[in-house]
Amino acid sequence: MVNSLTLPFSLKQLRLPVMRAYWEEVAQQAQAQHWTYPEYLATLCEKEMASKEQDRIKRNIAEAKLPVGKALDAFDFSKTSSINAAQISAFAENTQWITEAQNLLIFGPSGVGKTHLAAAIGRRLIEKGARVYFVKTTVLVQKLQEAYNQRKLSDFLAKLARYQLLILDDIGYVKKSEAETSVLFELIADRYESKSLLITSNQSFEQWDTIFPSNIMAVAAIDRLVHHATIININEQSYRRASKLNSMGQ
């Protein structure tokens, strides 16, 4: 026999906390507005799904390791003439490019907002349903090297492949003299035409021979990156340097 007193327990067992919290309130609203049973049930389901979606976004944002406070509405596009705000917004609002495993490469000197833009795009894509991971390239190279030394590189690459978009920040700070960086090429090759990369760099392609063990490897890496890529060049003075000079009265 159906008994409404058991409903909260049943919803708890089914792991539907929002429906359990609101079923009585929504029932009163349904009675007052003469809803049908399907309308009542649909309203409860919408509340539950909306809550689960927000929980998913929170989990994925935490998992992505994005730097704090880097949102598009916090970026001052008025300070630069070489960044197309509409173009950046298009990458943030449209997931098609990561569905098609395309890349986005942002070049420019230090302090012009490359990291901010990359993180802001990543955050918005998470809100659109994508899985994203943000990492300083020097840190990731260390992890790749550790995995290689433990003969677990393929496992680590498979783990990274779960992310539709991998954001490699400041690739220009990686130096081949510091350690073996062929693992970075392995990552780029592994994601080629399967998953997307968003890379920021303060060095142009001509200087990437300082990153990879050989010129041949550098050319091969660049070839894979640019095959399906949009390149954004930011030709501006460092905002951080300009702000410091202004504060000093210069």
C-alpha cells in the first residue's frame, strides 16, 4: 500500500536529496496551481537535475586546478588592442573546437594576461560540460618524467586523455637543459587529433628549440600543434609592469 509517510525514506534510499527536501513544498504549489501529476513530478526532477549539475560543475572546477579569480568578466579587454574579445568569448562559449580536438595557442610577453584568458576559457568550458585540467608546463614535465622513469608513462597519458582540454601554461619556461623533455613531445603526439591543448607561451615557435631535445623534435611538435589550431598573438606591454610604473609615478 502506498504511504506518503515513507516517501522521504524512499527518496533518501534513491539518493535524491533535493526531491526529498522539496517534495512537500512543491506538492503544495502543485495543488494551488492545479498541476497534473506529470507536471509535479517534472518540477521535482528539474530541481534534482539542476542541483546535480551544479555539484558536477563544482567538482570539475576543483579537479581542474584552475587559478583562483580568473574569469572572463574580470579581464579588462579595454587595456589591449591586440586581443579580440569576441574571439576569446567564442572559444569560451562554444565546445565544438574541443569536440573536434582542435588546439588554441596564446603567445605574448609575460604579464599580458595569457594565463588569465586560458583559465577563464577553461572555467567556462567546464560550465558547458567539458572536463578540463590546468597545469604549469614545468610541473607537468616533472610528472611525465617521473611516470617515464617508473615505466608508467602510457598510464599517465591515458589518465590525462580523460580531459577534453589540457591547459599547458607557460611552456616557454621549460628548458631542455634542465631535464629530458622528450616526454613533452610524447604528450603532444598522444593528444594529436584526439584531445585538445590550450598552450600559453612567452616564446615564439622560433625559440622552441630551447624546449625540446632536438630541432627535429621541436619541428614535429609544432607541426602537430598547429595542424588544427588557432594562434593568438598578444602584442602588448606587460600590464603588471605598467601598473608598477604607474604606482611609482613614472
